[in-house]
Amino acid sequence: DAAIAAVVATMAVIVLAGRDESGPLRLGLALAALVVFLLAYVLLGRPDLAAGTETWRAAAFMPSAIVAVGVGAAAEPMLATLQTIAFPLVWMLSPTRRTAIAMSLLLATAVMVGFGLGVAGWVSGAITAALSFAFAVALGLWISGIVEQREQNAQLVAQLRATQSQLEVLSRDRGAAQERERLARDIHDTLAQTLAGLVILAERA
């Protein structure tokens, strides 16, 4: 939350500082893109992140964020920096890797189109989009692999603890059975024989 608020606020300050060069239309589009991105995060993305689930909100957040970044890049190329927080959010809110890769491709394409329609140009947009997409996918796959490995390790630890609990129960039951057998032998070898001898002596008497 703090990182996203800081990035959006910093960009808003920079956009407002250069309002004389931007013109009213570009300034309005840039600020609108920032507002849409922030509202999409607060109202759509954050609830699913907090709950740890993917619902319709996540599905609605992604196109909203992609359009906001694309429009922002068209109005003010500096707003393409929103990718730095948009890509991680896309990966965290996507239910599968395929969805994350597809959404990352759409986000990179939106930046390229924004650059092409804006003042930065298509070549700059294509280079930026290609590098951003490649880096986002590589980092996303790497982090996803780490998360999956952690989840597998957690499952293995849970299974190990369950097995240890079962072994403790079995060991306790086996110890109790062994103790019963020992007591039975002791009774048979001592008390039972003594009682049998007394019975024999009593019958003879």
C-alpha cells in the first residue's frame, strides 16, 4: 500500500510540476490515468490481495490497470513507470501462470501503444515494452517457482508432522502392549506359580 501510494503521489507531483509543457489535455489524461489506477487498486485489487483469493475483482482490476497505464504512457511517457507496480500486481492476482503471462503481454502492449500514440514514438515504445515484458515474465516465473516450492515444502512438513504423530501413537501403543506382556510373564512366573503351589498344598492337606 505504501509503495503504491508513494509511486502514484510522486508521479502526480512530477506531472503537475511539468503542466506548463504538457498542455491541458495531456495533463488531464495523465492525472485521470493515475486516479483510475489508484482506484482500481483500492477498490478491486487490494480486497483480493488481502483475502488471498482471486474473484471478479481481480479480473476487473487487470484491464483497468492496463488501460490506465496505456493512457498514462500516451499522455506522459514518464507514467510508463507505473509498470513497476502493475506487473507485480498482475502476477499476484492472476490465478495461473498463463493468465499472468497473457496479462503481462497486454500490459506491455498497452505501454507500446501509449508510447506510439504519444510523444515517445513507436520504436521507443516497442523497446520499452519488449524489455518490460521479458523482465516481468522472467521475474514472475522465478518468484512463482519459489512460492510453489515453499508451498510444497510446507505440505511435506505437515505430512512429516502427521507421520511423527502417528509414530508416537504407535510407539506408545507398542510400549503399553510390551508392558502388559512383561506383567503377564512376571505374574505367571511368580504369583501364579505361588498360588498354584498353595492350591496343591491345600488340596493335599
